[in-house]
Amino acid sequence: MSGPRRIRIIGGGLTGVLAAFEAHRLGWRDITLQERFEALGGVARPKLIHGREMRDGCVYFGGETDPIVQTLSAHGARFETFDNRFGSMSADFAGRRVFTWDFGGPAVDCPAYRVKAPADDSLAARLAAYPPEIAATLEDYVRWHLGADPALVHGDAVIPMAINRVFPAAADLTALAQAKVTDPWTDELYAIPRALSGRTANLVASLPEGGFAKLFDGLHAALVKLGVKVELNALVPPRQLLAETTADETIVWAANPTPLFKPMGLATPALVKKSFFTYVFEVEAFDGPCPVYVQNFTAQGATFRAYLYESGGAKLVVAECVREADLKTLPGELRTLLSGFGAATLGPMIHADAQPRWIYHSLEAIAGLKSLRAELAARFGDRFIPGAWEPYAKAAKLAEVNAALARARDLAAPAVAKAG
Ligand SMILES: Cc1cc2nc3c(=O)[nH]c(=O)nc-3n(C[C@H](O)[C@H](O)[C@H](O)COP(=O)(O)OP(=O)(O)OC[C@H]3O[C@@H](n4cnc5c(N)ncnc54)[C@H](O)[C@@H]3O)c2cc1C
């Protein structure tokens, strides 16, 4: 038998867990999943306090047709669907608040919506594709949110920052709707909130029944049942891994790639260094929908998103903040943000945290990852699978890793018995 018969997956977040299920589906039987911490889940696994999840933000799944939901459900996970309710708060040019519903991007009080295609891949060029009034509003927001120069950040950062589409609130919406159909860049850069565009069907999202910790513990058990060796508290040093891996092993690096640069002889690129602060409050009363989230595009205060959810029988709200918040003014900020959906009475703050998020890439990081991929491919071919490092969305990560696993499976044949 020839080809890589073993597969080793580094990183027990959602990407690594899904890769393990897919490797099994494709026919691998000698599968090891290594996670440096004491449980699976990565960034999607919140801390538990008195049975309640202290979430850092809203990680949602899609409805029943979401491929991730389908895969995880096939392995025993249970999801609860709900009407996905979300909105945003922006400021108009007089500083008045503007709320949107069923649209999580910024509303800019501007009639113009012309575009020019971005000149390059930078966030600065992406913003410059808008008319100057909109570009200036977005740039203020980016500097407040990220504290980074948009010229150094990759344009894809618009997705985690939720500014991938702008609602030009003073525009002729009929003409805009028409332009969105005929011009791809207009469609890419602008949105019309659903209710205003005549679309009324509910948007369905889902969350794991009983929370994320229960989800990942159940998935851990399901992997073990399939024969996957799940190793926890197993920090894999990249240098050793790259030196010791043999031709009969496929590797999936479903973890932060930064430590791979040096052992591969490459300079580590400059990253967008930014920590976000999160504060969880009990919610004593809220007369709006749950779960719900509201983005803040006013570039005022500390909170860029308020996410209200239910966990352990209680309603909680997390403030995701661009900086350390003033705890005296934070409850007021949260009430204002949520006021577009309902009146909130907040209880005590029960958790605070600060974490960097590896979801905003510098231009240098994207270029560096390209070189890293090329070096890894030159040295290991298809048997080294990058864990979809660049995309933010889970669905895009899944598609990329699954395609690479399929290529590696072909390389592994006949050592890996082809499934299906
Ligand atoms: C607050 C927040 C909200 C988000 N919301 C969404 C959303 O709604 N929709 C969406 O599609 N995406 C969302 N994302 C993006 C999110 O990154 C992905 O959805 C997904 O959870 C990422 O999973 P991952 O496995 O790729 O990465 P991670 O969850 O980061 O997992 C990597 C794992 O590798 C482990 N590890 C690292 N180094 C090593 C090592 N050397 N050896 C062993 N183990 C190692 C880590 O401990 C970790 O468990 C959100 C992200 C954040 C932070």
C-alpha cells in the first residue's frame, strides 16, 4: 500500500472537528485530532459560569439546509432554529440615531450610491469605491473599531466588521434595487434592508440545543465512537511536526498558522494586533426577540455589537467592545443599542474578558499566507492541508478544507478505502 494512510488534524475548533468527520467519511480510519486545550470547540466554545455560557459574540449556524448543521446533526448534534433578528444603529450627518432592522450593516444618510471598482485588495481601496460621504463614515468606523490604518488591512476585513454592504438611506430605493440587479459592484457594495425591499420571508438561523459546550462534548463523543483518537491538552509544536511527519501521513493544520512561518524559513508577517473586550450582563427583562444582535456603526462609545441570548435558563447580553469600557456608561450603551428591538432592564455584570481575534488580516498577512501555502505545497504536496486560514465564515472554511481533503484522499488511494 502506498500514500498517506494516517491523518493528523491539529486544532480542535469547528474546522478541525469538521475535518475529522469528513476524513472519516472519505475513508480514512487512522485519524488523530490534537487540541492544545482541555476541550474541543476553539473560539466557539464559551466559558461556563453556573451553567450559563459567557459568549464572546454570536456564532450562529444556518437552518436545516446548512451543510455544517447537516454534518453535525448526522453525528448526533441537535440544533434549535429561530427567526434571525438583527439590526444596526448608525448616526446620520446631524448625529441623530438611525436604526435598521433585518440588516446588520451601516445605514448612511446619503442619496448617492455610485461605485468604482476598488483599485487594489486593501480595505482603503474598498472604502474608496464609495462616494466620499460614505467612505469617510466607514473610515471613521474602521479606525474606531480596529484602530488600524485601512491602507494596511485586507479588504476582506469588511466581513467580520459587518461593513461589506452599506444601506444608502436617502437613495431612491427602486433605482438602487434595479442597479443591484444590473451592476455586480453595486450589488457587492450596497444593500436594502429586507423589509424595505419587499422581502418578508423569515431568515432562519440555528444554535446548538443546550449550548456550545454541550455541542462540542457530544461531538467529541461521536468522534471517539468513530474511532478518531482525540488528544486534548496536546499542544503540537510546528517545528517538530514539520520535521517528523512522514510520507504516510496527511496533516490538517486547523489552527492559527502564525507559528508555521519560522520553521518554514519565512518571515512572520505583521498582523492586525487588536484585542476586543467583552462584558456579559444578566438581563432582568427584555420585551424584544431573543436571540437578537445589534451592531453599532456610530463610532461612539465602546460597544460595537450587543448580542442578547438565552443560556442556562437566563437571558444574558454580551457587549463586544473595541476598548476597555467604562462600566458606568456601558449598561446605558447596551440599552440604547437594544432599544430598536425592545426595552431592556439589565442586572449585574457577571463576566469580563479580553481576547485578540484572528479574523482581521493585514495585506501583509494575506501575502505571507500565500507564500506559506506555496512553501508547504512545495515540501509536502497535497498531504499538508492548510485549515482555511483566510476566510472568516465557517461555510467557506468547510468548503476549502473538504476540497483539500478530497484531493489528499485521491493521493492516498489505495491506502485509504474510498467511501461512497
Ligand atoms: C466572536 C466571534 C464570532 C464569530 N461568529 C461567526 C459566525 O457567526 N459565523 C461564522 O461563520 N464565523 C464566525 N466566527 C468565525 C470563527 O472563527 C469560525 O466560525 C470558527 O469558529 C473558527 O473555527 P476554527 O476551528 O477555524 O478556529 P478556532 O476555533 O480558533 O480553533 C483552532 C483550535 O486550534 C487549537 N490550537 C491552536 N494551536 C494549536 C497547536 N499548536 N496545537 C494544538 N492545538 C492548537 C486552538 O486551541 C483552537 O481550539 C466568529 C468568530 C468570533 C471570534
